[in-house]
Amino acid sequence: MKNKTFEPPKKQYYLGRVRHGTPHFYPWNYVPSFIEIAWTRNCDIKRFKQYSRAWKKVKFKLFDIVWYLAIGSPVHISNISLGWKDKYGSPRLEWVPQFHIYFFLWQFSIFWCSQDGNDDKYYEMLLWYEKYCDSDLKKAEDTWGWIDYKTKLSTWNKEYINYDK
């Protein structure tokens, strides 16, 4: 989301072994090696879902053991937009915008995060401004429904706003 009213998010980088999902499990067709084999004694459906995005997946039972075979690509590029949902009439952040490059067991990632590390509040304020208040800053500030229970004041953070626009 590009918005000149709010301060731009900062980029955070990660380079290392595959650690970050996109946002759940591996991306489509990505398998860290071309072929992966997994097994379990009882039918562990969560483990099979990890392999469910591969190009070809096979599940079979042999000697009372359930085997999974996944075939895919060890190189993948993913660009993930802001993830959010509407809950009780207000936005809730699911995940920040992110970009990933997977290369076998290695990953390079960029995450767009808030300046102060409070991603939930930053993106929920941005969504409230854009989606719920038709990009009207005054209306967004006046209708922001979250309050601090100790001080009974609005939690609207004016530090996120770029008044020099």
C-alpha cells in the first residue's frame, strides 16, 4: 500500500536458512530439494499439508507407515501483499507486506514494518484511514474506536502521520 499521508514503513531484511513462511507453510510448488519424503506412523494430516503445495504429491501406506512424497522446485520468488481481515467492524492485521526469494534451503526476505515495531497499530490505522474512512484523516482520527483502558484516551498515534505531505 502506497500512502503519502502515513510515514512510510521501514524495510527489514533476512538472509539465511528458510525460516519464514509465506505466510503459511511453503509457497506453491516450492520444495527445498526437488524431492522430499516424509513418513509418520499415524496419519498426521498437519504434516501432509506442509507438502500439499508441491507440484506432485503422493500419499501411500506401506508396512503400517504413511509415506508422503513431494516433488517441486527448490527455487521460488514470492511477493505477498498486506494480509488483513475485518473483525467486528474494524481491521485486523494478519501479516505485513513481504518479498521472498527461496533458493534450496536458503531464503532472502524483505518485510515492510512500522518505524516503532508496532505493526498491528500502524497497519490497522492505515487500513482504517483508507478502507473505512475514505482517506479522510479527520474522520479517521475522530472515529478510531480503540482506547487505552488505563487513560481512557484514544490510541490513535499521530507519529505515524506525515504532516509534511
